[in-house]
Amino acid sequence: MKFARRHREPAEVNLTPLIDVVFLLLIFFMVSTTFETREALELTLPASESGAPVSASPVTVVVTRGGDYRLDGRTFTATEMLRQALSERAGVAREQGLVVEADGQASHAAVVGALDQAAALGIQRVRIATRAPSEPLNQAETP
């Protein structure tokens, strides 16, 4: 005796909803992730008893141990070059201030050169980054 078989359609797995969920998760993690834009430098900031923590300024000039200047990831060897680069960000620096991060072993003349260029561009709110005396020096920062 022959029984009539019902025709079954092959089982399919619809991947469209799975792909949508994966893309949504990817977008969520991309938007919620914070990216650190600062580059790691070997700076030994000087200690300060009266220093107060402040929010980070968008304009930061770094004075290295060798007397070079860094601004926005670019390195400058002369104060005139720093002035040209700083003039591009002078409007923001006048509004929100300028932070000078100088290595503890940097020459006084290099720090004064950065401050002089800021003053020439009319930047009046200048802060100098320091570390608390109780903060230990990083092993990479020891002279």
C-alpha cells in the first residue's frame, strides 16, 4: 500500500535578523567607546603642593626634556614654528585656555618660549600641568 507523502519544504534559517542585531551591536560599541587621543610621552611633571585638578583643555602644548614642542601630535623645534601652529588654535585657546605640560628636566628657556608665544597670540588663560607630590613617578619617567 502506498501512502501519499506530504511535500515538505526544506528548512531555512533566515539570517537577516541576526545580521541586523550584529550591526546594531557594532554601532552601539563604536558610539559608546571613548578613544584616547593623547600620545604617551616620557614626561616627568614637576610636583606642586598647591596644584588643583582641572578639566583637560583642548589645547595642550608639551615641552619635552630636549626642549622640543608638541601640539596636536606634531613636533616643533623652534618657537616660531610653535607660534604658527598655535595661531591655528588660538581662538579655542583664548576661550578655554592653554595647558603647558613641561617635563621637569626641560629648560626654563623652552617653557618661557612657549609662554611667550601664547602671550603674543593674546592667550591669557594659561595653566601649567603638575603632579601631586604624593604621586609616585612612573618607572619610564625616572631620569
